[in-house]
Amino acid sequence: MQLGLAIDGEALTSVSSGDLVPFGEPLLSSIPFTGCTTRNTIKLLWLNNVFQQLLNDANKVVISQHA
């Protein structure tokens, strides 16, 4: 199981044509800078820079954001 989804059935996929930046803050606690997104994608370089180091006292929400 990954993200609480069962893995014994058909794959779950989704295609989004909208802007992902508004989802950044609630899901990642951060909004990607201009130039770090392209339409409906967030650049991995930005994700790596922001979520590379997990603090020792991180709570469950922060751990989920880094995962």
C-alpha cells in the first residue's frame, strides 16, 4: 500500500490540466516559486531543495509532506 491505496486492483491514475500551485500550500506547506512550475507540473529540483532534509522533531504532517 502506498498513500493508503490498495494495490490489488487496477492502477489509479489522474490527469490534471489545471495549475498545481494553489495545491502547494495545503499539501506541501509551501508554494513553489515562479519558474519552478510548468502548467501542471512542479520541478523535481524544487521539491528536492525544499524537502531534502527532515527535521528531527518533525510531526506526522511534516513527515507526510516530505514523503
